[in-house]
Amino acid sequence: MDRNHLERCVDGSAAAENAPTYVSMEAEIPEVLYRGMKEFIGDHPHWDQYRLMSSALAHFLFQNGCSDRAVTERYLDDLFSRSQA
């Protein structure tokens, strides 16, 4: 898959500026990660698979140099709300 594949998959229509935008995706993950995710969600009922994957992706992007403000905000929100987890 080339780098621009994701950009071609996103609809170019303009959404409301303050409304969150969501993109559905499907991914294959190793079974050991799936079991870990399932166990974590079972132990933390206020988390779900969507929040977990979004948080993990924001963490990865931030740690690898992404400077997008929304990614940074998501990463920091999750970082400082862990005491609630």
C-alpha cells in the first residue's frame, strides 16, 4: 500500500468544522494483541474497542512525531485520564 492510499480513501466533502469526523477501518491484528485488548476491556468497562484503538493510534502517532493538534490533544487526554482507568 502506498502512502497516499489512506488519503484517497477519505471523502473530501467538507464536514462541520467543530463536529468530530470518524472513519471506519478494518485491520488484522495478532491474536495475542486481540486477547490482551479483550482482557483490558473486560477489566475496564468504561473502555471499548473503539476508544482503545483510537488511544493506541494517537499514542503511536504522537510518539513518532505527528504534530497534528487533534492527535496531540487525544494523546494528552488519554495520558492524564489514566488514573480513572
